Amino acid sequence: MNSPEAPKSPVKIKVGIVDDDPLVRSALGLMLGGQTDIEVVGEAPDGQEALTLVRTAGPDVLLMDIRMPRVNGLEATRRVLAESPAPHVIVLTTFGADEYVVDALAAGADGFLLKDTPPPEIVAAIRAVMAGEAILSPKATRTLITRLRAEPTGDRAAAAARRLEALTEREHEVALAVGRGLSNAEIAKELYLSIPTVKAHVSRLFDKLGATNRVQIAIAVHDAGLV
């Protein structure tokens, strides 16, 4: 008689923490350690060590500080996203300045949260980026939109418009919805599509627009003056 198979352990989201403050790393580690679906697989005190962490521990998500010695978080984000496979990156910082928001997202980060974000929202952000969503704190969202609207468009507007011309009508509709900050579920409801269909459209937008995350799609839409 065959013995019954042991139940499989649920797959956990592997998280790495990159911050030059050991107290911050410890606090984040304790907070995430209490989650049944998240495992902290390593820490790094600066952006240079972040690359080693990615290569040795293979995190699914990195929580990345910006201001660090040797290699800052923006440059570290560019480096780790050049790895294969690359982790998702959530920039988690005390600094909400305009240039940090835009530069972090331009570097390919999937999210930007301030360190005073409530712990449940940080946990939710980790789960969300694993599901293909981009995450911005409300303050960062306002900062980004204000910055985009205030910047002169010119060549950027023309370049964004040319990129969007390659989209089908339905992809264009999905891009506009992403630009308005809608989630996949909200887009599906608004456009009468299934969530898997929306995800497929978003994946094609990544390819056609040369984007690595949803916020870069939103930037292209904003640059083109469509939202």
C-alpha cells in the first residue's frame, strides 16, 4: 500500500533587503518574518553588495534604499535588473523628492514607497509586484504626476506618440487605463475583459513600448499627453 504524499509546502516570496542602516534592515526583517508567504533570504548594506545578494540568494523582490555608500540604490537597481533572472525592485526610502521618484522608475523599479508606509502596505506591495502590478505610495504618485505635467514635453511627447502608434486599438485602451493607474482587475471591469486577457495585453505593451514595468507605460502615456 502506497503511503500518501506529504502535502507540499506553499511557495514563498523570497525577499532581499538592501539598506545601509542595520536598524532598518532588522525592522524590515522582523516585520516580513511574520508573514507566512514571505521569506527574507538575505540583506545587503549597500548597492554593491546588492548584486552579490541577487546572484547568491536569488530573491524574487528587493527592497532597495536610495542613499547608500559606494553604489546608490538607483545605480544598484539598474545593475540587478540586468541580471537574469532579475528580481522585482521596490525602492523604499525616506526621500520623496521628485527626481528620486522619476529616476527610480526610469531605472526599472516596480514600486516606490516611503519608509513611513504602514507595514501592511509594504507587505501588500511585495505581493502586488509579484502579481505584475506597479506600486507607488499616494505621495509618490502625486509627485510623479505633478513632475510629468510640469516638465516640457517637446521631443519626449513626439517620441512617446510614435511609440504608441504601434499599438492596436485594444492595446491603446489598456495603455490609457494603465496610465490612469488602474489595476488589472479594474481594467478588466472597465473594458469588459478577463483578467488573463488584460495581463496578456500588458505583456505585449511591455514588448512594444520597451517598458519593464507598468509605471513606464504610464509615463509614455503621460508624455504623449493622453491622460
